[in-house]
Amino acid sequence: MQIKILKGTNQIGGVFTEISSKEAKIIIDFGDDLDGVKRLENIEGLTTGEPIYDGVFITHNHQDHMGRIDDILDKVPVYMSDLSKKIFETVFCFSKNKGKINRKTINLEEGKAIIINDMKIIPYIVDHSAYNSFMLLIEAEGKRILHTGDFRNHGYKGVLLENTLKKIGKIDLLITEGTTLSREQLKSKTEAELVDDIVEKTKDYDQVLMLMSTTNIDRVTTMQRVANRTGKTVIHDIVLSNVLQLVTQKIPNALNSKNVGVYLPNSVYIKRDKEEYKKYIAPFQEKINETGQLLHGKFIMNIRVSMLKDIERLKDKVLNNCCVVYSMWEGYQEEEIYKRFLDKMKELNIDIYNLHVSGHADYTAFNQVIEITNPNAVIPMHTENKEKIKDFTDKAIILDDMEVYEI
Ligand SMILES: [Zn+2]
Ligand SMILES: [Zn+2]
């Protein structure tokens, strides 16, 4: 088999991996570059010309892994979990730059192999900050490659990693994400430990606003646990309320629990006669009306930067002893929209705490995957410091973008 990282040996996000056997040629992940620059905008046989690829596989629904799937030629099949696609579409239905996915996709499911000529691709659920993320095992020509996608072992599903890797067993080649290779090698705090930190910092506030990703379902659980320990009501905004209907009924949500409210932000304006109203807002209308009352007690609520106007409006009436927990990757704070939001919070005298755990593998996760799958070669990608992988293995293969490696 041949492996070529089209893009991603020197960058995080926007990573495209090409794997070819004698009879099949696939791409893993096709998303946007995190800095917004469109590197490698056109790929012959994938986005232009006659198709030469047999499939594109999407590991999870983060923008940097799937954001460009509409650019793929119609004749090239795209494999992606239906659930991940639905979550993506639900979130983006509420945003200005509607993220509707226009192309057909074929469902990917845990453990269900996709066979393309002489190649077999098997998805395994893995712990990451996006719900329903996959690692992919690729088998062809008697060789086995594990592509980790984005992963970690310190979320609520982290304990499952060991078993998954044992099930996969010995592999020939590991292609691993290396997001944290450019950071100091510290053991990441777990989501469970994050609960303790948030409780500690926020227990004396009456209102806690969690600035977080709406698709980070582990963080929703964390928010619920903080609420339980600090005697606060949980309020989900309308977007999160919809996402939770798709993913699990194990987390209390607006429709399955009396104790969870729904907030409809001002920025969400969908006319009552629109299809979208019936689908995304009508089921929660009663709960939205009731939630007005909850806003006068102690509560914890997820927020997004688009809710700036809401916070200003609620500041004097409702938010009288309030803090914001910034619970996302710190890098976003460089972006104008986040800067503006955080500056405004300071102006309103709202305290801000940075409390977050990464969605990416720390050194314990690298060690775990290498020890259990015992690969003959390890290629790092989705990283800004690929050489650092040598600290974890003497089998490192350091590639540049577009360089071909054969096994
Ligand atoms: Zn990523
Ligand atoms: Zn990701």
C-alpha cells in the first residue's frame, strides 16, 4: 500500500490522507484549514477532472475534517456517519453561514466494514471532543494501517480506548494525530477533574455561563455535574437542546427532564411559518416560555459568542452575580469575534475563567496506542511538531506533504 499525506504533516486541521492499494484509492478527511487559508484548493480526480478516488472517509464532524465535502466530485462516494452529519446540519441551521451539506453521503457505523475492491475499512468509535468520532482501520494486501483521526483517552469515553486498541491488535502502520506534540508534554486533566475545577472556581456565583462548543457532549455532561454539585439549574440554549435530542437520552435535556430549561437567544430568528420553526423550535416552545422563570434563580447555561446581545440585555435584570467559563481551545481567543466577546465581558464586569481540557491525545494516549498496536512504523500528522513523535517510538517515519511512503 502507498500512503501520502496530501496536507497535514506541518499543520493542525485541514488534513488530507491518501491511501492506495492495487485496486483502491481513498482519502481520509476533507476539511478546512484552521487559519482559513485554502491550501491545496483543487485536487485532480477528487475536486476536478475525472474521478480517480474510490471514496472519501470522514472521521468526525469538526469543520477541519469535513468542511469541504461539498467540493468533492459527485461521482466520488463520501462515507460519513449519518448521526455526525445530522448534528452538523442542526448546529449550522442556526448559524448565518448555513452549513447545509448538499451532497449524498454513505453511512459509517462502528465496527461495520466498508469494502472497496481489495481494501477493507473498519471504523471504531473513539474518545474525542466531537461526539461519535472514528478511528479507521484499513486492511489491504495483507497489511493493516490504523488512522487515529483526532482522539484522546481522558474524556468520559477514554477508558474504552484500551479495549478498542486490543480488539484492533497488531498493525503494520500507525498514522497518528499529533496536535499536542508542539505543546509541553503534560498529562491532560480528565473531564471528571475539570468538573472539580469548575465547581471550585464558580461555586460562589449565582449564574455561570459556559462558553463552549455545542457539539462537545462530554462538556455538557460536565456542566450537568457542576450544576448537581453547586445547586444550580441547567439551561441549554436552543441549539444544544436540539443536538441533545440526536445524541443520547442519558443526559438530562429539556424534553426528558423537568429540571432543564431552554433559552432561545435573540440572535436565533426563525419565522413561525417556516419549516425550520416546526422542526427546531416548536417542540421546545412551552419549555422556552417556562424558562423565563428560571432565569431569576441560580443557573448554569451554555453560551456562544453570538449571544453577546442577550448577555448585555440580561446583565442588570438577571445576571447580577455572574461569571463566564471559557471552555474551548485557547487559540480561538486570537480571533476577532472571540476577542470582541471577551472584551465586552470585561466591560460588563463579568469575571472570566479559562477552564478546559483538550480534545486531543496527550503523551499517555500516544504511549497507549503505540504499546498496544505495536506498529512497525509510525507517521505523525495533524501536528506542528512532527519530529517530537520520536520521543515515543523508534519507528517514526517523518514525511513531508505529498511524499509517498510504501508498506
Ligand atoms: Zn482536527
Ligand atoms: Zn476534531
